[in-house]
Amino acid sequence: MPYVIAIDIGGTFTDLVACDVESGKVAYTKSPTTYDRLGDAIFDCIRKAALDPKDASFVKHGTTLVINALLQRSGARTGLLTTSGFRDVLEIGRGNRTRPFDLRFHRDPPLIPRELRLEVDERIDGAGTVRTPLAIEQLPALANTLRSLDVQALAISFLNSYLTPDHEQQAAAELRRLLPDMFVSTSTELSREWHEFERTATVAANAYVGPQVSSYIADFDAGLRKTGFKGSLLLMGSHGGVISAERGRQEPITLVESGPVGGCIGAARYGQLLGIDNLVAFDMGGTTSKCAMVERGRYAVESIYYIGGPDNGFPIRGNVIDILEVGVGGGSIAWLDDQRRLNVGPRSAGSMPGPACYGRGGREPTVTDANLLLGRLDPNNFLAGEMQLDSSLAREAMIERLAGALGYRSSSADSQTAKGVLIIANLTMSSIIKKVSIARGYDPRDFTLFCYGGGGPLHGVELARALKIPRVIVPPEPGNFSALGMLLADPRLDIARTFIVKLDAEQLSKVETAFQELEAEGRSALKREFGEGTVTIEREAEMRYKGQQHSIKIRIAEDDDVARLRARFDQEYLRRYGHANATAEVQVVVLHSLATLHMKQPEIARLGRANGAGRAAELAIRPVYFLEEDRFVPTRIYDRYALGPGFSGEGPAVVVEYGSSTLIGPGDTFQVGKLGEIDIVCHH
């Protein structure tokens, strides 16, 4: 029977999950990420899972290629074409200073330097009326200039083009004819929303990564075809749905958070089936840790995402699941600064050479090395024995690089130093959970911590204890969970339009007409790219009090009237900011239409591996270091594949499986639920 393959390329490991939707048969595997040739790790996973790609109907692929290229500034040499007089919009940006008292504050430089930003005569006013026609006759000379500057990609962003995109379309068509080998992208292909800086920054980023990502997608697709694959390659979009490979090649900026969002989708789906409305989805991988809120069964999707953070970075406009990230993962390196203070991350050992205990030449201590020295990892049962970990190398790195300088010289110097590494790593990771919850008006005690990734279950209970979160859920196969979440992702297309009107009964009818137009566009595009199927539409609107610059996003139902919308807006404003103004005029600013085409999904209850009949549930008892006890404690080690639904136990315990290990503290209790999840009640 045809099956679906999901692939997630991470900073340390590339993960694969394959599922036969009809029979429920599932396969999981991992392989070290090959940075120079990303496809090699993918095909190694396919080989290890004994899969034949010609039997696959879909391959769903998430990648960090886009965000890495933007953060590392490793994209193409890119030019920008703007309306005459507006070449510096990209550099001027916004006039606000996010750190007003930092005299050394400066933003990151724009992706496109000034000498590569060109102008053309054209002008559309704020009402969408053409004031100056596009000077088509200037484009041949501009094309020659771009050629002489060795520009590989071109972004086009004209003032007020979101109202009337004709000029951008005409310029793009002519320049594609004159420069057939150049990647050309226009701002209105990506966003029909106002604010010229955000729109220009978005198209600049899209063009900057366009040649690299487009080439990668084409090469990977060709590699799949050579193996006999005849299905469809789909890419994990940042908005929580998959998009076609062709759209991904044209609009690679939609893949900016392609890697982490799969886990958010999976967390929301598991939460729905378990009857848990409010979750903190926490993913700790090899290089970074990520978290997102799932409230009332829905993850938050933001319309502005900052590359490099809101302080120093630049914005891109487009729906992105609201994920916060920090540079701490299993491979994060522990180091001392000039004052001999211990730090963890953001630099990572990656997949090569990896942590010192991997035995691949790494000499710097990492979080994984610390967990190994504290008994939390079994050196002989890492990835079910596919990799052997060397405790002596981890100890050597910990002592030589850190312990001596920190003043630890006793026989327990390695474990004392490892303890410090984990304390700092946990503090850093708990900080992003606070930012995504407390800083946004949520009480983490009202949520359940849903942990996945290779390291998430190993640190989840300690994070929950620090934040007074009462319950922790660890899904089956947490080490491959982001890829598993991609299996559950449907094709989705988000369309937004700036539409500024007063919130009253007369204008609401115009809003309804505009939504119907957006929905027709979404249905048509999904049908064109994916064929026939059941399509559902969700509506959202950005709203604000009149006179404000910023807006908040509100869900809209087709039968909503002005009173319900006003009440929902005031309620959300009050929750977020602590006050609301019941007498102020409210405006609708931007309309969002979210179209989803529903595909046949695997049954979640069958995605866990079959329980190991006849296998011993308890593997051993070994000493494990618990931070709250500040000592090694005799701890039961369980084989997760031998624990069926209904199994219960209490800590201290470690539950081991293929891609991860779950730490359960003294006094905590746990049981295996109906979906194969480990449900932990934390003792505070």
C-alpha cells in the first residue's frame, strides 16, 4: 500500500517517520545531519528504514535551510528595485529603538547593501491610483547594471503596490525576460498588506534565499525521482500546513520555520485527543530548544516574524507559528567567559564532530556529555545501540575545559561541573517558556508541558518543577516527533489583504464580501496545486482601537455580528494588556483567510511502535543524579516499548527508547496513556 514519508532536518540529526495510512504500519529512524550534502542523511534514513520510495505517495519535508541562510548571511548576492526615491526604505526601517538606553545599540545591516538597491520611475498613491506609469523603457539599462554587479537574485518592491500590483508584475515579467537566469521575486506575490518596510524586507529575504533553496528543492526532488518516487513532494510551511514544492521554490520565505512547526502541529493534535486544551509545546533538539503555546487546542500564528530577534533583526510578513527559540540543545557547548563564568550555548558541536562522548573528535563538553556523566543516558543503548557513547571522553572534556578553572579538583569534579552545566541549560530553557507564557499574560500553572525532541523528555520534569507546571506529557517517539507532526499536516494556504474600515454594521457587509473573494482565491489555488478535496476556511482579522499603530488578531465566524466581534476584541485586548476601552472606536485593519485541504490522516493511536511482548519492563537499576536531590539516587530504568497503556509507576525513573529518554523525578508519578503517551504528575 502507498505510504507517506515525513523528514525533518535538524542541527544534529535528520529524522524520518514513514506511515502506511491504511494499515497503520510505521517506521522511525535517525541519521546524523550531513551539512555539506543534506540529502545524503535523508537517503541514509530511507535506507535504514528499508523503504522503497516508489511505494510512497507523499514525501513531506521540513528544513532549517532558510532560517540558517538568513541568520548566517549565506544567501545569494541580491539586488532590490524600488520606486524612485525609496531605495533606502530597507535601511531606514522603523524609527523605534527597542533598547533606548543602550548607547551601543545598532540593528543588523540590511540583507541588500545600498549599492545593489536600484530605482525606477513609477508611483501609485495611497488610494491605489496610478500617478506615474511604470517606465518600462528604463528596465533594459537596469538589467545591464544588475548583470554588471553580478547580482544573482532580484527583489522588487514598489510603494503602495499592495493596492495595485500591476507595476510590480510588469517589471518582473520584463526583467525575467531580460535576465532569464536570475531569481526574481515581487513583494505582492508574497503579501498584499501595507507597511512598505515590512513588505520590502520580506521580498528581500525571499530573493536572498531563493536561488539556494530553489536549487536544493529541485535537486532533492530529482534525487527522489531517481529512486522511483512518483508521488508528490510537499514542504512544511511556517504557518502549520504543507505547501507544494513549486510554491516552495517560488516563495521560500514561507519555509522560514519549516523545521520546528511539525512538533507544534503534533502537540495540538495529541492535546485534542487527550482532552487537554492548553499546552506548552517544548522541543529540545541537538542545537536549539523551541517552545510554543497551544491555547484551547490552537497554536498562535503571528503575522510578523523577526529574523535575528525583534531588537536587532528584521521583519518578514507572513503567517508563522509563534515559536520562541534559544540556542541550547543537546550539542550545545559549555564554556567559560573572561570572568570564568560558566555559559551554555549558543555554539553547538552539531553532528560533526558532535559532543565529546560521540568519539568523533569533539573535545568540548556539551549538555549531552553532562547528561551522560550524571547517569541519565546509557552509553550502550543510545539510539537503540546504533551509537556507542564514551563516558571517558565526556569526563576528559568536562575536567580539562571546565572543572579546573572552576576550582573543582575532587573525585566528583566531573559530576559537579556537569551539574552546573545542566542548571544553566535548564535556566536558559525555562526563560523562553516564561516569555511565551507569563510575558504574554498566561499562567504556566494552567498549562501542561508537552515535551519532545531528543532532549525534551530528559529535561521536561525539571523545567515543569521550576515553573510549577503540574503535568508533563511525553508522546511516543519524542525524538522523531517533529517529523511525526508533519505526517499530520494538511495542505494550507493563507491569504491576507489590508482592508481598513470602521467596525460597524455597514462596513461588516463589505468585510464579508472581501472574505468571500479571498476564500475563492484560496480554494482555487489549492485545487490547482493539489487537486480536488474537502477544503475548510478559517477567518481572522487584525483589529485595533482607532489611532493605534499596532493591531491584534481575532478569530471571526461567518455569523458574527458587530457586538460579538467588539466583545471578543475587548476581551483579548484586556487579557493581553490588562485594560480595554469600551467606548473607543474599533477598526478592522487586515483580513486573513486560512484555507486547508484535508488529506487522509494516519490514526494517531497507531503511530507508536508495537509494545514489546514478553520484554522485561524494568531493565536495570543504576545511580542517576537528580538536581533537586543534589545527589545520585538509585533509579529504575524502564524499556518504553515494554510499557503498555495503563502501566503506572513512580520516580525516580528513566524510561528509555530509540530517540530519547524520559527522566522522572523522585516523588513524581507516571502512567502510560491510551495513545502511548507518558503522563507525568510532578511533585512540587
